[in-house]
Amino acid sequence: MLFNSYAFGIFFLVVYTLYLLSQRHYKVQNLILLAASYLFYGWWDVRFLFLIILSTVVDYLCSLGIDRKDIPVRYRIAAYGSLLAAYVGFVLVNWDVFLSDKSAAVIDSGSGLILSTSWRGWGLLLLAVNIAGFEMLRVFGRRLPSETVRKMYLIYSVTVNLAILGFFKYFNFFTDNLRILLENLFHYTLNDWTVRVVLPVGISFFTFQTMSHTIDVYRRKIPASESLIELAVYVAFFPQLVAGPIERGEHLLPQFQKPRILSREAFREGLWLIVWGLYKKVVVADNLARLVNQAFGPYDKGQFSAGSTDGLYLLLAVYAFAFQIYGDFSGYTDIARGTAKLMGFDIMLNFNLPYFSKTPSEFWQRWHISLSSWLRDYLYIPLGGNRGGTWMTYRNLLITMLLGGLWHGAAWTFVLWGAFHGLILVVYRVFSVGTQRQGFFISLLQGLLMFHLVCLGWLLFRAQNLPTVWLILRSILSDFSFTLQGIEAGKELIYYIWFLAAFQVFQYFSGDLWPIRRWPWMLRAAVWVYIGMSLLRLSAPGGQEFIYFAF
């Protein structure tokens, strides 16, 4: 179910109506939100709901074990019962009857080795292993010191979540590379046991969100939640479930533990964020996608000789992708934050005008803030941060960005993208670039340089293979001329981004991401009319998925 679809509009209208009718009973609202969130996620493939519930139950029991050492029987019964119900309802039931052929197999292979029928066996194994694992932890934990038990539960939670993420997201990547390695070194072909695993939507987001909660409980930043319902709706909250922001337990979870206040100001801001996010997505991102896909299409298919060598055209395609991915991802975040605000929730800011950054560190303080801060707090700082001296700081930066690149996708281009950003972070630190206050002209040059470094990174991010990166870079540097194809691409790019760029200039210099609230009413009305007419007349057809659904 896409935010930019009529189905979501009807879905949200129904959910919001029920939510408002239950305004005096916040626990009933939590149940409504949980059911809505599971329906929202199950719209893609209902069987993957078992993974979300498994991750939730693991986090619930581990956080209680960290807080209490011995988990009371009523909490274990609730957790095990929920896990069993999820297995019966979402795995054991034959959902193939209701699903399209495209999504029929959770785990598939060319020879039909592991099909959705076997997913029932794997699900039963996960169910049994986790129940047995928790019972063993509980029994052995009675004889061990409290701090040891706390670490055991933390390790268990992180291990299970990373195992889920690693198998479903990276299994294909590692088997493909293993096959290539064996074929090149030993001329041996793997084909009998190698399977293809379907990637669940948003798995990187909800596994990181559950892990952060357990880690924060371990660090004594928040208490463990005794309510499985509250923790479940925190994990599965539908506005930010499939593409973030990656929330923290200390910020979002308390909002489910008390009544929400629905204010007029929050309603107005929420409505603005939804409309502005839709504009970014369906007017800017989806229209620029045509230009980007046309330029990259032959390269994506490996038809390198058929790809354009027009340097200006390819450079503009890279620029177009920079605005496409920004409009697509920040648009999703705006809609997520807007729908949450309509219900009285505050979701963290995930984008803060990133293309106005002057240094790599500033860029990562403005782009995908929830991920960059997650990597900082749960990876970079535990590795040692900047406490171990200069070289250790550089090492920690590179490791963090490499893993951040791999988080985005199981491909060498993402690994190189992460390495590239790690490298420029190190280079800027070595030369202390941007550490001193500069005048407007120097700041402008620094911003332009940083924007083009980011665009170079986007080329790595968008390319489906490494030869594409080399061929496009070579064309940009060696075949740059003002061709008709390039000029037309430039016109299309300007046509779709001019208002976004102009409005973001207002946002930047006013220091306010919602500046129109203080504008004269006629100017506000003009902006609303322009965006409304753009949504009606310029929306790209087709209802394209958000790019980050794949991550």
C-alpha cells in the first residue's frame, strides 16, 4: 500500500475516523493502530508479518530480561502466544490462494528447491528455536550474575535481529559472489542448493528500530515496556514502518503510553507535510524518474554499447537522480510525519535541507538523520568514536560508512558508495575543511563542491554495476558538449525542480522548514493553489513505489 495511492487514502480515512472516535481511550487507539499497521504491512505480503512479530517478541522478552533478570510467566505466555498465533495466522495458512504469482514464493529457486510451502517449516523452526532459547536463557540466568544475564539477553536480541536481516537481505548477495568466485577459481558451478530469497519490504528499518530499543534498555536510558501491545505498535507504526525514520524507544514509545493531544497547530502542520511530501514524490521524483531511467536504462541491462555517451545528458541525469532520490525519500518522510501529526504523534525529523551542506559531516547531519545518528550511537561510538586517536577515528569512520553503505543494499556499488563517503569524511577531517567560519562566497563554493561530491556518490548508488560508473564518468569528462538531447534534459530538470529549489532557499535562509505559516494569507493561498494544481496536472502516472522500500 503506497502513500501515493487511492488505497492508502481510503485506508487512512477509515483508520483516522476510528482513531478519533476512540479519542478518550488511548489503549483502544493503540489496538486500532496495531491492527492498521499489520494490515498496512501485510498489503505487500501477509506472511512477512511473522518476521515483524518475531522481532517484536524477541525485543520484548530480551528487554524484560535485561530489566528484571527473570521474566514473569504472564509476560512469557503473552509473548509465546502471540508468536504462535502469528505462525498459524500468517505462515501456516495457505496465503498463495490470495497472492499474485509474483509474490507467491517467500523463498524460491529456479528448480523450486525451497518454496513458500517450506517457509512453513522454516517458520516453525524459528518459533521453536526462539521459545526454547528464551527458556534456556531464563533457566541458566538464575545461576549467573545480573550483569552477565543482561549481556546475554542483549546479545540474543542483536543476534536474532541481525540474523533475520542478514538472511533475507544478504543471502542472495553472498551466494552470487560465492558462485562467481568458485567459477573463476575452480570452474565449479553452484546450482543445486543455491536459492533465491525474497526481500521483505522495510526489513532494514524495523530490525534496526527493535535493536535500538533493546540496546537503550541495556544502557538504562529507558525502562523495558511491560505491555506487548505498546511495544508492538511502536515497532510496526504504519506511517514510518517501511521507510523510516528509524525511531528510538526513548522518543516514540512513551507516546503510546499516554493519551495523545490533538491540537489545531499539529493538524495544520500535518496536513502541510502530507501535501508537500506528495508534491516531492509524485511531481518531482516520479517525473524525474523517467529522465533518470531513460539515461541509465541500457546500462542497467548491461547493454553498454547502446547507452548514451553524451556527457552533458548523463551529467544532467545524475543531477536528476540527486533530486529524484531526495524528493522520493524526503517526500515519504514528510508524509509519514504528517500522518503521525494528525494523530498526535511526533516523529523525528529525517531530512533538513541536505543539499545546502558544506562538509560531509554536515551532510550526514542533514540527510537520513535517523540512520546516521543510529550508526553514530550504536556503531561509531561503541567502536571507539574519536577517543582512540587520529588513526582510530579514521578507521571507525570508514567502518561505519562501509556498513552504512551495505545497509542500503546488497551490492558492491552500495559498498563503494559507503566507502566513498567514509573517504571524503576522512579527507575533510585531515585538512580541517569547514571547521572555520567563512564568508558567503567561500561558503557558496564549499556548498557547490559538496553537492557535486554527493552527486558523484549518487552515481555509485544508482548504477546497477561497476562498468556503468566508469562509462558514465568517462563520458562526462571526455564528451561534454551542448547537444539537443542534453538541452532538452536540462529543460525537463529545471521544469520539475524549480519550485522545490526556490522553496528550499526560503527554508534555508529563514531557518524554518515551515516558513509559509508566517507569510501573508494571499501568498500562502498562492502556494497551496500551485501545489494543488501541480498534484492534479503534473503527477506522474502509475503510482511508483518509493525507492527506499527496497532497503
